[in-house]
Amino acid sequence: MRITYKGDYALKALLDLALHYESGVSTINEVARRIDAPVKFLEQVLLELKKGGFVESRRGNTGGYYLAKDPSDITLGQVVRFIEGPIEPISCVEKNYSKCSDLKCCLFRGIWKKVSDSASGIIDNITFGDLVEKVNAKQEIFAYSI
């Protein structure tokens, strides 16, 4: 699995929208400023996230972007797979793969399957709601004073 700049900005944009979920709509300029992203590139990323059903948009003076569903209902795995494609490090690990005649006796396939299962086990069990909680917990630590 390799995360491109597009995937990185997609994850950061979704986290930003999750952090502002209760506030509603955020303009693209606000999101770009908060995640330090180029506006033009972020436009493309948000359009793709909209196609994937992760965000919605509203036009007009009060327009912008917002999450299409609760942050707790969106996992990192869903977003990574949508933006980057399969997370398996090699195609023979994918379900129903049958193009290799060495499949039954290949020692490496089992290793790559474990790598894939481990990565999936992590990213499929972290939601943007979980990440919001982590960010808020860190902010509480920094807000502490004597």
C-alpha cells in the first residue's frame, strides 16, 4: 500500500471536515488553509470524495463542503481503497485471483496475505470519529495549565 499526495490530502480533508462536523459547511478555502493544501488540487480531491459519497457540497454564498455521513461511519480503509485502490501489496493476494499457475505452492503469497490482513485490520478499524477523539484529547492536554 502506498499513499499518494492525493490520498494524503483526501484523508486530511476528511479529518478536517470531521473536526468541523458539528459546525456544518466549510468553504474550500477554509479547508485548504487548515490542512495547508493547494486550493486547485483540493478541489479535485473533494470532487472525487463527493463521487465516493464521503462528502456533500452546497452552492452559494453559504456554500462549501461537509461530510455526507457521521465521522464514526467512515473508516480509513474505505477512503484509502476508494482513492488509492486495493491495499494488497501484490495482486495475487486479492480475492478470486487465478492468473498464476504457482498460486498453490508459492511461499511468498502467504507472507503478502499476512501483510495485507494486518494493514486491513488496522485501517478498517479506525474511523474518522476515532481520529476526532484523538485530536480533541491532544488539544485538552495542551490546554492544561498551572
